[in-house]
Amino acid sequence: MADNYLENKFDEFRQRKSAPTTKSGHSLDSLLKKNRSYRGYDSSWKVPVSVLEKMVEVTQWVPTGKNQQAFRFKLVTEESEVRTVTENVKMGALLPELHLPTPGTEPPAYIIVCTTVPECKRVQVDAGIAVQSMLLKAVEMGYNGLIIAAFNATKLTEAFALPYPPVLVLAVGKGAEKIEMTEISAEESHNYWRENGVHYVPKVRWQELII
């Protein structure tokens, strides 16, 4: 009886060890909901290079078409270089009157995403997978970010002597905005807006996304 008892306990222990576990507050759902697009950052928070490196690290594991792994990354944390990127990107296309980011809330760091192969639909899809994964990692570490597709590629290439053309820019920092999501129907406007200091992001109910 004692032998069976010990054997059963060992089996229970082995099953617990092999079962998948989720850290509290770090479920995929929670990370996705926290991963909002921030256009204003807390200037007192600096982003060490190690944080950007950990974000790049996850791209080693994400899927890419034909396994081409085409992306290369320029990490930008030095103040003058950060300023150069800020001067050559555009944020908040739906709120042009605000001229985002407002002075004093500029991102403290950037990652310039470059491609080693000609840009095409496959590269665009792969870029989306890569940068979303990177930003989820940033959120897990307590940071926030923004995917920027509007930028002066020529000036960034020249300023940083990039050997490959940039396809996206990621802003990284500690978000200093209050962002709330609101559910809408598929027929309502998808435009985000700001009211009383809150940035509202409409999201179509998932039930209406199913054909």
C-alpha cells in the first residue's frame, strides 16, 4: 500500500510538472488588451538597450514565409539619434490637429525594422507577425509601444547608414496616455478619438467578425 501511495504521488507530481502554466496577469488575452498604440510617453522612463534586445530576440522564434527570416533591426536609444527618428516619423494620422507626440511626451527609444529582401505581400505579412510579437514582449516587460508605418525612409536610411531599406518603425517607452477600448458594431466608425484626456479605440465585437 505504501509503495502504491508513493507511486501515485510521483505520477501526480510528474503530471503537474508537464502541464502548461500561465503566469498571473500574463495570459495572452491580458497582453493583447494591454498592447495598445501609445503616442505619448513618460519622459522619466528610459529604455535600456537590453529591453530592445529582448524584443528582437522573440523574432528568432516567429514564423516567416519560406522561412526567409528577412528582417534586421536598428536599435535606437541614444538621445540625438532618438530625436532624429522622431523628426522623421508621423503619429496619429486620424488626429492631425494634435500634432502628436506633444512636446515632452516623445518616445525614448525606437526600433527600425529593415528587410533584406524586396518588399512584397509576404514581407508585409511577416513584418506584422514580427512587430506584434515584439510589442507583446514589451508589454510583458512593463513597456508600451507603437507601430509606425508613416516615416521618411530616405532620411532614416541616410541618417543611420542602414544597409537595408526600412519597412516599419517601432516606438518604445512607458506609455503616458489613458487608453480605453469601446465595443462597436461593424457598421459604426472605426476612427479613434480623444475626449477629456482619454484616447478611445473602437473595436468591432468579435461575434460580428465571423462570416
